[in-house]
Amino acid sequence: MSRPRQRPGLAAAAVVLAATQLGLAYYTPRPHTAQLLLLFGLGTLAYAALLHWRLSWRAGLLLALLLRLLWLPARPALSDDYHRFRWDGALVVAGHSPFRHRPDEYQAGGGRLPNPPGLTSALYQRLNSPHYYSVYPPVCQGLFGLAARLFPGAELGQIVTLRLALLLAEAATALLLLALLRRFGQPPERALMYLLHPLTVAELVGNLHFEAVVISGLLGALWLLTRRRLGLAAAALTLGVAAKLTPLLVLPLLLRRLGWARTAAFGALVALLLAAAFAPFASLALLRNLGRSLDLYFHSFEFNASVYYLLRAVGYRLTGYNEIARLGTGLAAAAVAGILALVLLERRPTLATLPRAALLAFTGYYLLATTVHPWYLTPLLALSCFTGWRYPAAWAALATLSYATYRSAAYQENLWLVALEYLGVALLMAADWHRSRQPRSLDDVRQPA
């Protein structure tokens, strides 16, 4: 509980955090880099002050809800992906599979296919990836279709529908964080490391990114595993995977916690449920085009990477051209190998240590990835609540430097800013490692209620 003399500071920090979110939501176009980074920077300082002065978890929950509601009627300011959400939603309502054809194959894009209702030329012109197949799994597609059915042709109505769905996912995450922290004997205030982070608020509910569903699915699976409800835990994990495939990284970590037989059964149930989720879109085109999308992700796309950019520079020096085709495959294989090594080397694996192991798995994956958008880091933030490690919060804050890429239509990355980001991450990771080696961390002392 905060002391009386700290309350004015807590109130001021809460006001600053809310004001920065308002500024990001309504007054900061993405190309306005200086203003955007200033607001994120001030918001991060306010966030750090709230944690340092130990805002109570009850007050923190109310503030977290308020921050998300501030975005409710806003159009996404930092991402234009929602135009593709509307496109895919119109296809779902019309009974078409969004995985079957690219937007440029429809007449709105000058193609040969007739347009279902809602696929207008105006909407096509706003798509950021009209030449790519949809990459959004079935949970996302179901929500896109719901929004399009409820508000056909009404952009803001569809945005608010999706935002409310993500707000429900975030509410579930808040409850699961509190329940799991209590179950593992950790202070409930740690949930605020995730719930109040400026990036979490702005990118998930604010800019409609479905990591919110990924996180609630992951935490739901962990909670159900602690209750020994393996079937329901598999369903919860499938919910996260059906929003984005990355939760599959957690499956190998169950081997030494559940045993080979139960992990195999658990994985088989996840596969069966995932197949059922994709069933409405099932076709040979689905497998072919999802494969093409994954190939593009690993072998063509590059943004805000760390290890990959260093290796790319070496490749240019040795061969004179970009070696992403080889590097993408090699780094993905290295990430898998790292997770398997973690499985073998982890000491005394239990469900209580699963969040820490999952955090390390996600960290390794994104350090080796060729593309790391800021919102990709939000699952790391949620998992860090169980460890007290600070590098995920710092990484999420420093990743906002990557928005400088959008200051012009050329989308040119500033590699000095990328280097600054990952230097900060490396320093905080080293500090966390040093603290974790100490006999007892002050962060592990439960504060009085």
C-alpha cells in the first residue's frame, strides 16, 4: 500500500500516463516521430513511478481499465492493419475464405474476381499488404466477421466491436494474472507491470493487436494446468494459437512438467482443436497460402531485428547481397534448438517456473527473429510479472524507437536507433541475471496489503 506522502506523486503519475495515452490516441499521427516518442517516453516514466511508489493493485486495475477505455472511440493511430481486418471480415460474412485469394485478385484491386459487399476500391487503396494472403488465424477471422456483420460498411463500428473483444481478453488477463500470482505466492501488484505498461495499452486495445488473445489463452492454460484440467488447458492454449501461432513455443516446455505421455496427449488435443478452428476455411489453398505467408515472414520480411541485422551485415560483406533466405531458416532453427536446450537444461521444472521458462523461450525466439514489431513483445511483459525481471518492460519501451521508421513514406529504418534499443535490452538483461543470482531479491518480499 502506498504511503500518504506518496499519494500526490501517484496521482500525478496516473494523470501523466492517462494524458500520454490520450495524446497517442487522438493527436499523434504515426509519422510524427518526435511527438510520438515524447509521449511514449513520458508515459514510460509515469509507469515507472507508479511501480516504484507501489500503486496498489486495486487502484492499478481501475487505472488500467480507464486507460483502455480512453481509446474506445479512437481510430487506430499507430497501425493501419485494421483496414485488412475490415477486408477479411467482409469476405467472412460473404462466405468466402480470406486465405483463398489475395486482395489484388478482386476487381477492387484490378483483378478478375467479383467483389463481395464491402470490398470497395476505397478500402483496397488503404490496405498495406494487398499482394499478400491473409495471415490472421481463425479466432481473428471470426472476430473480423462478427464486426463486419454487426456494422457492415461502418468503419468505426467495426473498430469498436474489435476493441471491446480485446478489452474482454485483457480483463481475463488481469483476473488470471492476479489469480496466478496469488497461487504462486507472489505480490498481486506485479500484475501492473503488464497492465499499466504504455505499449500494452496503446498497441493491444488501442491499435487492435491480437496478442491480447494470445496472452489470455496462455495464462488461461497455465491456470487450468495448475488445477489439473488438462483438457480445458489445451482448449485455452488453442485459443491463443488460433489467434497467433507463437504460443506453440510453450508446448516443448511441458515435457518435463507433464511427462511424455500426457504432453503428447495434450499436444494432440491442441492439434485437433486447432484443426477444428481452421475447418470452416479448409481447402488445399489454405495450406498452400499459409505456407507462402510463413515463407515470406521468415525469408522476406525484416524489421527491428537484432541478431539477424548483425548477420545480415556480415553477409553483405562476404557475398555482397542480402542472405535473408538462408539466415531466416537458420535463425528459426536456432530458436527451436534453443528451446529444446532449455527443456533439457532447466532445473527443477514445475508449473510455478513455467512462466519463467516461457519468457526465456519467447525472448530467444524474438532475439533471433527477422521481424520484431513492438506489440510482439507484450507476451514477454505478461510473463515477466511472475519473475520480477525488468528487461521485458525496458525492451517494450525501447521498441517504440522503431516507430521512427514511419516518419516518411520510404519506411527507412534508423539502425542507430535499433542498436540503442538492443544495447539497452542487453544491459537490463545482464542486470536481471545478476539480481537473479543473489540469495534473495527485494522484489520477492511481499508488501503489506
